[in-house]
Amino acid sequence: MPSAVSPERPQSGITKFTNCRLVRGDSLVYQDLWISAVTGKILRSQEAFYEHQAVPDRVLDLGGRIISPGFIDVQLNGAFGFDFSVVTDDVTTYAKGLKRLNRSLVKTGVTSYLPTLTSQKPEVYRQTLAYLGPSGSRRIANDGSESLGAHCEGPFLNPTKNGIHNVNVLQSAPRGFYDIEECYGASNLQVMQDLSAGQTSGQTAVRMITAAPEVGKVGAAIPEIASRNIIFSIGHSEADYEEASAAVEAGATMVTHLFNAMRPLHHRNPGIFGILGQAENHRRPFFGIIADGIHLHPTSIKIAWNAHPGGFILVTDAMRLVGLPDGLYDWTNGDRITKKGPLLTLEGSNKIAGSSISLVECVSNFLTWSGASIPAAIKAVTSTPAEMLGLGASKGTLNDEADADLVILTETVSNGSKTLHVDQNARTFFRRPPSPAAGATVLLAALSPAAFVQLSEQDTNDGKTAEQHMLDASRAEIAQYVPEYLRGSKKIRRGIYTFVDTYIIEPIATGLRFLHLVFIFVPVIVTIPVIWLGSRQKDRDNERSGTLWWYGFLVSSMERSGAAFIKLGQWAASRSDIFPVEMCRIMGSLHSNAQEHSLRVTKKTVEKAFRRPFGDIFEEFQEQPLGVGAIAQVYKAKLKPDFAIPDDPQPEKKSLRQRVRKNVDVALKSTPQRVPSSYVAIKVLHPNVERIVRRDLRIMGFFASMINAIPTMEWLSLPDEVAQFGEMMRLQLDLRIESANLTIFRKNFRNRTTAWFPYPHTEYTTRQVLVEEFAHGIPLDNFLENGGGVFQKEIADEGLDAFLRMLLIDNFIHADLHPGNIMVRFYKPEQLDVRPNFSFFKQAPKPDPQKSEDVTEEVLQRLRPHRNKPDAWVAQLQQIDEEGYRPQLIFIDTGLVTELNAVNRANFLDLFKAIASFDGYKAGHLMCERCRQPDAVIDKEGFALRMQHLVLGVKSQTFALGNIKIGDILNEVLSMVRTHHVRLEGDFVNVVLSILLLEGIGRSLDPNLDLFSGALPILRQLGSQGGASMIRSGDLSMVKIWAGLEARKFLQISIDSVERCVKYDQLSPNI
């Protein structure tokens, strides 16, 4: 059952049904029912209320109506003009017809079903089963009914009991299961992969097969069919009692439309009907009954029910003519069918041709004819078929933790007969969210992005960060991977595959890759002596010209070596604590020359993610990628309306305090109006990139170990660095982690002012595909090149504020904040909320992206022509400012984040406190003691004294902190670290480098950027959260720096903010 609420929803996501009768066993019980729109499950109401203090978002009074589990129809040939067995040349037409059927079928009370294929040629099964397999965890409730897998009725039927099945396509299976596999397609009889997460779903595309066990070697194939968790149903058969009993013993568990198209009951040989009795010591099968008053006499139905009520299942055997007017219609085999009311017959004969009845009508007929209770009749379309399919825990029940597939029924009584009707005022209102709301209990069977978010929120006290937990789960999933063609196979076959792949194929492929890399890098190694040639370049960190040439040659070789080495170079560029500054600078220019993979591969991968044909997903799709990276390539597209609108929640009701606070934010911080976009960015991994990177990491690890064995080189700890780099690579090879990061960032920033992250469409995101809202904006690079004009200070301050909040409050930091990953858009500020809140029930309408004015694109169109024309660019910015538009920063590409674990964060805070107290000597010793290899540090005392000298230099400029360039200080620290072999943790270095980068960007826009002033609001928030505990513990280091900055801020205060409020008319709104 799909979950249904955005992680930004402030409500609980719970709906409570009250004043209703629930189907509980054999009774109708007046009882409330709580369901979660987060998990799509029925809740334990007592636990939700008392343990989790959850309160329903809405309470629905049903006025005494009946709540039933959703109906399950295990034999449905088609409906509403759509036939599962008919495929046109344009397969997209088939997919659209299937979607229309699902949305119409759910209105009849059927929430799940087995789409049934009649006897066809093998090519028809190959074409249709790709669309009819289980909907799985990715099913969206708004799409209507869900498939539980296909029911193949034929072609292995007895020709004498073919009914209206075409005799010319029937088969006898002389080779047993092999012929069955050839007919349906081997992949359709194997366990599928759950495409929402790349995991095994435990289900096959074919869920049930109706066949005659006496035909050919069909009976011998039953054990293999049953071993694959596929239901074998006896039907269209001349089997006698003994043959039917043998089929049940072999694994048959179902009988298709009992009494119809089978040997009739005889007093000496009861035939198939006899296996429903208890005379023999065998399991009694389930059986289907068509209660339309045409296929069977009411008394026959009552006899069958009394014989085995626990196996009684009502089915429709409905054709595509359900819902169509009376008349003459073509059928799949060239015959024509006459429809007259509920009666369907072959043209010119009295042969029955399926039915045109709905399942709720079958239930009402059964109530009338049998005298059974309403719960007993409902069981025949809910719990009994669910039990037959092995889904009794999740389907067909109102028990706690079951899927919240519900049907609201009304009951009428006429002439003593009860009739049930599906309440058409009820509606499906669950939509799939990216993740659960805070505090919700979630049971996720698959590694969806929502599951990754949940992993990140767990407090396991194992010293690991959220990203490490997500990575562990991703790697465990890879370890269990087997190809699709082996899913459902016996354990020994999977074991053989794993052995061959691990110990034969992978070593050979890694060896060949090693030879390829040797060919590339031997020239690099041979030319190492060049680094001692040439004159020194004073403006290039005093490096020799030969050294600079060799660095460039190394970079060009890495570009030719593939994704892992390109990423390695980019990572090395960030480690100026290990490598020379000029080497890092040249490595920073390394870019990808990756080969673009074909559009065909992209389409195939995207179709798997959406579980739809490509043409049904997008209104627009730019076939030329926006960018091709070492690991993936990115496209721009526009989703069709069915997919487009993010499931952002309705606005919550705000208290007076909340509304006043929001008005302050609007007035002082220019809160943007957020309008959803139907344009998306589609990131698709290159095929097989994960295997290639895995091999390269093994090779890097081998060379790192060799270098580490060289005397004096062990301080670099290269094996550890390769392991850390490997973690970084693997994080980027699972796009669900990037989607989860986006969700976490959006959650952290939802109540903040202008920093914004794209909306991730987590319901369509898989390991290989990321779908996120397209960021309409201009890269920050353009503002660095052309100037920020009137907005330069605002942009710089907002970027600094966002980063410091990530660092100091969230401990969840975007680790790749170069200008290409920061964009600027413009928006119209919100107005003050001065509406009287008289009604508790009315809610403000959700913005409609189809009707909302896209002010972002309008402003961007005005700016784009002025790129590379600084004067015109600044003039246009001035005009945009005068029109009341404000800038907003958008952060993209969140595949890499930095999060300090408990140990590193404690070290960071201890170091921060030492520096805040201007105790550089203590800070130096702390860095030495808590680095990776304290024994490898050269001259600890000298390092501590140099740190003291650096900190005292900062202290002497206390009254001019805004003039201090933090970047210069941190660069000096990294230089000292490199000289003294102080091996810092990679996460700690990432934080330092992020500060370096952000301050560099900020000062490019605003030379007067003051990092200390920017930190003041964050320190205030930290103080409000933990100030009391700091004072109680006697730790006043944070208080000192806070108080000092407050005093400094007071002396520098200006009326700029007030002037801006007056300028943009935000203190006198139009009420």
C-alpha cells in the first residue's frame, strides 16, 4: 500500500473513521478505525493516541455505513471497454486503457485484482504480462485498483471444455513445465524485482495459472509452478475425482469457476467438485463462483458454499463489456459476442461468454440466495481470496498494520433481501509521499528513499553518521543482488551464479582493467623526474615549471581513466591538508570526458522507475542531456499532470503566535511564495558504472597498500584515504541517497527564509534514477562574473546564513558547494497574513501550477540576454529590484553531504571552544592528540606554538573581525597541518574547505562580508536551545564569543533593514 504524505506535512497524516460498522470476523462491529496516510496502513489506535500522542488530522463520521476491506477479484478478463488480452500496435494505447480501467474499477469496490488473460498465442503473453504484473509498493492510490499479478486462464486447457476459448491456440504441454515457460516467457514466471528499490519483491508477473491437469504433462508441472509461489488452479478440465485429487496433492490450491467448463458431478465419481469434501485426507482447495444468476443456479451456489465455506470465493469472470450498452461486440478470436443485460453469449448460440456483472452485485446476489450474513458474504471477496493468494496479513482484512484498502458500503433492504452498494461519495485520497512525517511508525519492506530518510533519523548509538547508515543498507542490498533471470530460481543455481561472478568473472575483468590502467599511468610514473626540472614560479606556490607540467599530465591521464579516477582527482583537489596547494588547484580543473550513454538506455531505465511506458510519463523531454558526468547524465523534462504536482500538504491551521511570527518573517526576511513546478531534472546513472567503479577501487586499494609500505609514506595513510574515497563514490552510485538528502535538507529548511532545495519525486526515484523538481535559476557563476549589483550583499548573506545553519545547527552540510551547484532565482515576497481566522475547517487553496504565474522564468528571460555584459546586467538587476523581486538561493546536487559523527563533533566543539577562548596552544595540542595518527606528527610542540601565534594574531584584531579573512586563516592552518603531518579526519577537512569556499564566493560578491556577524543569529539560536546547560556546566566559551559578537553588532547596527521594509511596502500592506 503506498504511503501518502510529504515529509513537510506538519500534521500526523492520520484519518479517523467514526460512527461506522467494521467487518470483524463474522460480525459487524461499531468501532472507530484509524488509518495512516503516511504508511497507508491501518493503525493501532490506542498505541497511536497514548504512546505517540498522535491526533487525527480529520475525523469522518460515516453515519452507520459499513467499512469493508477492499474487494479482490481473482478472475477479471476486462471491463469498461478494455480487454486485457487485446494488444494494439501502439502499446502506449494499451497502457492508457489499463490506467482508465483501474480508475473505473475502484469505483465498484475492487481495490485489487488478478487481470485475467484468456487462451492466446505466446506473443500476446509476452506483450501484455509486462503491464499486468504486481503493482508493488510503487502503486499510487490515485491510479485506482492495483494488480496483484496476472491470471493466465489457458492455453493449457482440455479442448472438450474450452468454453469460448479458441481451440486453435490451445496447447497440451508435452514437455511439461518447459512448454509452459516457453508460452508465458521465462521472466514472467520468475520472482520480480521491486523497481521502487531494486529489491526482490517475492512475486512473479504471473500469479495464477488455470489449466487442465490431465492434459499432456501439465500435471507433472504443478510442483514446479507451486514452488515459484504461483497458484495452480484446476479449470476447463475433464479431470475425474482421482485426477483432481492428484493435482491437489501435487500443489493445486484453486478451482476456476466451479461447475462451469468441467466434468459434472456424478454419484459414482464426483469429479472436481468431490475434492471440496472431507472424505479424503487431503487439503481442500479454494474455488471460484460466478454469482450472476446465469452461470449457476442459486441452489448450486448454496450447495458449494455449504460444502466448503472456507474456500468460497466470488468472482465476476467479467468481460470488457461491463459498463457498455447492449449490442453486438467483436471478441479476441474473431467471434462476436451478444450482450443483453448481464447475459453474454456467442453470436448465434446459447454458449455463455463470460459475464458483465460487478463484484458487489455478486455479493448482493449471494446474500439473497444463501441467507448468509453480510460479514460472511464480504469474506468471499476479501479475506478468503487474500488467504488464497498468501496475502492474508495485508489484504482483505481490517486488522492492525494491514493495507488501508477500504470500501465504504451502504445497505438497503427490499422485500426482505439485502443489497449492498459501494458509496460513490467516498474517494481515494492517499497519495505517495517521499517519507513519513516525524514521529510516525513506518514499516517499509523496500529500500525506498523514504526508508533511507528513516535510517538517517534512527539513533543507534553506534558512532555512525546518517550517511553511513544509508550506505550500509545500500551495500547490503548489492550483496544480495541476483540477475532478474535467476530470481525465483533454486538456491543452488543462485549459488553457482554468485561463485562464478565473484571468483571467475570479476577477477578476470579486474585484471583486464588493471592492464588498461597500466597502459595509461606508466608514462605518468616514468616522467616523475620532470618535477625537479625548470625554474620556480613564485606566483604558483614556488613550484617548479616541470612540476606544474607533470601535475597537468597527471590530470589529463586521470580524465582518460574513467569515472572513479575523475572523482578521485576531484576529491584530491579538496585535500590540501595532504597534497600540495598547486596540485590541488590543477586537480580542481579536472572535468569529465565521459561518453554519453544512449537515449534507448535512458528510456528503458526511466520506464522501470515509473513503471509506465515512456510516452505516458512526459509532456516534454529534452533528448539532449543538460550535462554528462563521470557517473550519470541529466535531462530536463516536463511531467504529465498525473505525475507532476508534488504532494505538498495543505496549509496547517496556525495559532495566533505562529501567525504573528510568520508576519515578522515576511516583513523582515521576504519569505518567498513557493509554487510547485511540473518541470523535473532526471538524473540517470551510466549502465554498469557501479561494477566499473568497484573494480577501480580494488585496484586503487592495492596501489595504496604498496605506497603505504614505503618508509616515511605511512603518515599519509593512503589505504584509509582510499576507503574514505570509496565511501564517497558509493554514496553517489545510489541515487536514492541523494533523494533522501534532498528530503532532509527540505525538512531542515522548511521554516527558514530563502534557501531552497528542489522537491524530490521519491516515488519515482530508484538506485539508477533520480527525479527532482527542475531548479529554474541562474548559476551563481553568472553573478560572480557579471556582478551582483544591488543584490550582491543579500545573496552573500543568505548563502552564508544557510551554510552556518547547516554547520552549527543541523550538522548536515552540503559538501559540494561550488558556484555551479548554487543557483539564484527571483520571487515576489508574500504579503502579511492579516486574514481573520473565523473558520476552523476552511483551508487556503493550494497553489495551482497550471494557473500560477511563473515569475522566476519571467525574470530569468530578462537577465539571460545580458550575460557577459556587466553594465547591462547590473542595470537590469536594479530594475528588477525596483519592481519588488527578491533573490533566492537554490542548492542542487546533494549527493555528497558532510555530517560529523559523535566523536568528530565533540572534537570540533572542543577545538572551537579552545579558539573561542583564544587558547591557540591548547587547540594545537588537541589537533595533534585527536588526529588519525598522533605518532606520525612531526614536532607537536612546534605545531602548538604556531597555532598559538595564529590565534593571538586574530585576538589582536577583535574590534575589526569583519576585516579578517577566515579563508586566509584556514589556509594557514592547512599548510601547518601538511607540514607537521597532522592527519585530520576527512569530514573535518570537508567542513574547513566548505568554509573556505563559501567565504571566497561571498567575498567575491560582497568584499565586506563578515562571517562573524553572519554567525550571530545562529549562536543566538544555539544559546536559546542549550544556554542553560552551558551555564550549569561552567562552560562559558560559547557565551563569551556570543556576548562579544552581540556587543560588536550593537555598535554596528544600522537601519538598512527598516529602510528596505519601507521601500518594498512591507510594513504597510494592502489589507
